[in-house]
Amino acid sequence: KILAEAAALKQLASDYMHPEVGVKTTDPTLFGRNYFNRYSAPETEEDEFADERAEILAEAVALKKSSVAYMHPEVGVCSEDATLFGRNYFERASAPDVESMEEAEERAKILAEAATLKKLAVDYMHPEVGVRKVDGEMFGRNYFNRY
């Protein structure tokens, strides 16, 4: 009974989230009438509102394109206009190729610190992972799960 109720709830949720699928039935006595798409239905939207809706939808498409470009910089820029061009200042031939020894050591220190901070953040955000022993002399007692 519980599994049947779960299956029915899943079907209801699927019907709610996907109204474009429509209703499927095998009973020939069931029928319905769509009062919104019939030929005798009065026009519900004026031209002014239809134009405004088209403008709003065009702006929404442009905003979506901008947000996708912002959230996914790895995609790159696609252009169909031959007059558009750009210059990459990071991979040009005149860009400095090497960094000094001090900069390399500083970068190594910063990356090591970042790795340590990441490990601490993961340990803090995931307490269910637990602590792994590295030293045989280390021990502890869990006062919350004792018997």
C-alpha cells in the first residue's frame, strides 16, 4: 500500500511539473473541452500587450545569454561578425614568459596555504567524514556515542 501511494505521488508530481505532456487516458467515455483554444473563443490579448510581451521575452533571452556567458567563462566568445576582433594580452609573443625565483617561491607558499585552508574547510563542512589517524600514539574518546 505504501509503495502504491508513493507511485501515485510520483505520478502526481510528474504531472504537475510537466504540464506539456498532457493527459493520457484509455477510457473512451472520458472527454473534455478546451475553452481557451476553441475557434469561437474571444481574443484575450490586445496587440499592444502582445508587443510588450514580445519585448519582455526578448529581454529575458538577452539576460539569459548574458548570465550564461558570465557563469560559464570556459565556453568562450562566439562571433559571426568579421569586423570584430580582439587581442589576447596573456598569450602574445611579447608577453614575459618566465617569472622570477622569488615569485615562484611565493606562488608555491600561497598554493600550499590554499590547499591547507581547503582541507580545513572540507573538514569543517563535512564532520561525518571523521578524523583519520596518522600517528599510532594518538587516541581520543567520543563522549557523545559512548555506551
